[in-house]
Amino acid sequence: VTGRYGRQHHSTVPDLMIENNGIDIVTNSPTVSAIYPGNILSVSQTDISGKTIIIQHDNDYYSVYAGLSETYVVQGEQVSAGQSLGIARNNKRGQSQLHFELYNGKESLNPHHWLKNN
């Protein structure tokens, strides 16, 4: 985990405080997989975040996968846990990096607590 959840100093502007609603994960494998089964609510792209996928799970839970260079799913598609969603972009160091967020309704949750090997 290279970027933690919550309020913190900006990585390059120390006097600036930011609110990170997720975590940034550097991984050896660029393939990004769904954490739980669900419905693809949105597949979008921005210059800053790259491609982003939002999955709606049961009981009003949502997972967000941002910083992708490729996506393998489309809006409305049902996915299973572990299904490949896309490929994470490389960061400035050439490492595959994913920005990951979790929500219960509109409340953001700390995804670090949901990681298998935290």
C-alpha cells in the first residue's frame, strides 16, 4: 500500500491536506480483479484517474477500481469474485498501481481492513 486512506498531507505539496477515500496499491501483477460478485455500475475515463470501474454489490456496497489502462467489462455486466476487470496503469516508477475504494452507501470505508495480507 503506497497511499493510505483518510486525511493526510499531499505527497508533493506538504502544506496541502487531502482526503483520500481509498488506498493506492502497487502490485506485481497488473491484472485487477473484482473483490466480490456484483453488477458493473459504471465504466468511465478521466485524464487524471485513467479508466475507472464501479461495481455495485449486495446490501448497498460499492467497490471502485481507478487508474486502469484497460478494462475488460461493460456497464450492466454481472461479474463474479476474482473475475478480471482490467489492467492497472504504471506509476512514475514503472510499477502497476491501482487506486481502490470501498463504500457502504455514501459512506467511504477503509479498504485496508479488507485486504487479505494487510
